[in-house]
Amino acid sequence: MTKLFAIAEYLSGEDIRSIRKKLSLTQKEFAELVNISVKTVERWETGDKPVTGPVVTLVKLLTENPQIPEMYRIATRPYPMRLWYMYGQEICTVIDVDEGSRLVKIRNYTNRYQYRAFGREEYPTFEQYEEFLESRCFPRSRDKIKWELRELDVPFYDPLLIIEKTEGRMAEDDFWIRIER
């Protein structure tokens, strides 16, 4: 059989342990990075059976690009509120907000500008954050807005409260927002 790609067919448990340690990851962190259970990592590292499947390719990519885990690591929350701007199940932008001090800090997890909460803007102002929130809910000038607010059990027009109720979902796209306080 002629190989099409320069990827090993299998890895040993020691290979897995070696790349995990090279990346300075615990078994739990490695498991989360490659989207498997900790038990599977433990079994691979202590077992004597060859490890096969997509993880072989992933380990090759991680070996060649050890910066990948840090590119996707989610930092601890610096402010009281965090918004996860999502496309389906893909995390696009994490937005940390301190409303009292009017501070906003973001981290993008995609290179596709059209999927980012603030497009090309890396350091949005609080005003840009407020505009973003308003863009993810119905406009304040909407006809019969009082009826809409009553349906959502929201006392007045507040984009954040509306997003908490609707997840910022719009009929025409698959973007949505999860809020953590």
C-alpha cells in the first residue's frame, strides 16, 4: 500500500506521555485538548497496545507546533462577567467585562474575522461592547417593543438582559452568546 501522508500508523504509550510532558500538560489537560477522557489517556500511557486513530495525526501536529495548546487555552476570568460568543459549538470570542469600571477584554479563538465578536478589533472600547450587545438583540426602535419585552419578562430595554433570555440568537445566523457572572 502506498502512503499518501507522512504520518505514523500508531504511537506507543510512551510517545503519548512524552508529547504530553513536552507540552507541560497534565493528563486531564491533554484529555481535554484532544477531546477524550482522562481514563483513555491513562490507558494509553500505561498500556502496551499501539495507539491508533486520529490522535496519531494530532500528536504529529502538536509535536511540530507545540504552541497550539496555548493558542486555545482559556485564561482565567479577570472581570466579574464573561460572555462566550459562539458559532454553533465553536468558541469564537471570549469577552470579559467589568461593567462598573467599564472595562472590556477579549480573546479571539478563530482567525476568521467574520466570526469574531468585534471583527478585526482586538481592543474594543466599552462603547463598542455596548454596540455589540445591541447588535445581538432586536432594535430599541422595534414596533411593539413593550409587548416583546413583556414576553421576555424584561422590565425595560437592556440588551444584556435580553441576551440573557435569548442567548443573543437571531433567526438568520448560528451565532449565540452564553453569559457567566
